[in-house]
Amino acid sequence: MREEVFTDLLSRQWAQGRMACVGLDPDMAVVRASVTEPDTEQAITAYACAIVDATADLVCAYKPNIAFYERWGVPGLAALKNIITHINTVAPQTAVIVDAKRGDIASTNEAYRDALFGYFGADAVTVQPYLGVEALRPFLDTRDKGVIVLCRTSNPGSGELQNLQTSGETLYQRVARLAQHDWNTQGNVGLLVGGTYPQEIAEVRTITPTLPLLVAGVGRQGGSVGDAVRAGATAFGGMIISSSRAVIEAAPGPAFAEAARQATIRLHAEIEQARSVVTA
């Protein structure tokens, strides 16, 4: 298990100008078109590790969504562990955020925590706050690991609950306020916000001037990188801009890793261009 503190990993990458994140969410049809290994575990591992090798100097984090590994059972989960081990070896200063959206009663979350931070070796995990802070306590109390709370998600139907009014503000604004002022006692809390809603990103940033924001939904979901960065970046960085399919499926086939690198270079350039406006 890596001993580095999640927030320290991020800060060092932001200091190097890196806010891009690659979502490692393998589609097996794309994997099969890109690598020759017949075994499921080996194929997923080879595919994702090649993308890591091609992009490690450009990103602040990798974000595998656990569902894309769980769907293949034991071989998929073994591949996820292989990939995280590989990242820790070849990119030891780059954080691994497992997108698992966990959140249950405390004893169950202790098991989730031990699996994700212990067995798999993740540096951070996404969680949902619907059960309240008591349920999230096992994650929050693990001070060297990141806890990224779902706040304003990128999907079109997210406002059904997240926009509900409570005590004069929306539910997602209330989550942001709790995260900033009540839940971040160990300095390890961040928020997940959707790149499809830049105005809401700006509102969340106003409430949470110091928390890392993981931005999902740019790329094929239609979110604007520039709008997201202008809405939420800080002078020191402050954001993790994640793109998955637009990077890892840029060009299925033998040249997939180089295509992923070129897509990540474009993502990095978009971030840098927008950030120059923020810091000017």
C-alpha cells in the first residue's frame, strides 16, 4: 500500500500544472480490438497499463470506475488490482481514485474502506452522502486517503433530488457546505461535480474555496473543459478534470495507446488555456 497522503499527491501534480485525469473504464469490445491477449484479466490489464504508460507524465490522477471491472467478476477485479499496482510502480506520484460511489451503514463502509484502500490500494474513493456523515465516518477518518463526495453530478436527471430546496439552499449546496465546514476534519474531503453544469461548479467553488473538485462529464458527455476550469479552478489548481471514453477510446486498434496520449495532450492543453484566464 502506498504511504503518500492523497492531498499531497494532488498538490505536487498541480504545482507541475497537471489537472487532467484519465478515467480507466474499459469496454471489452474496444479492449479486444486493441490488444491480443485472449485472457480477460490479462487483456484488461495490458490495455489499461499501456494507456497509463502513454499518459503518466500528463495527468494528476487516474480514475477507474469499479463497475467496468466488477462486470467481469474475478478476472476483472484481478485486473483492477494489477492496474493500480502498475500505476503505483510507474507513476508513484500520481493518485488513483476508485470511482465506486460507496455509502452504507458504518460497518459496511468499514468493509468497503478496507477493500478499496487496503486490498486494491486506492488513494481515494467516491462516496455518496445520502446516509449522512455517520455512515461515511470510516472513510473520513482515514486521513491519508481522499474521500470525494458526490455533490452535483453530471447526469441529466441529477436535479430531481440535488436541486431540492432545504433551509434556503439546494441540496447540493448543502452537501458542499457540510463538506467544507463539518466533514473535512482530516483535510481529506473533495467533491464530485459535473462538467455539464459550470454555473453549479461556480456556486460550489464559492461555498468550498479550498476543497478539491473532481469534475466528471467532460468529453463525450458534453461538458466544456474550459467552462469547468473557469468556474472552479483556483490559483493552486484545485481541480481534477476527468475524461474517460474520449481518451481511452480515441482510436481502438494497435495504436490505441498513442491515440490516448494525443487525446490527453489535447485535454491538458484545454485546461492550461482556460487556467491562464483564471490566474491572469
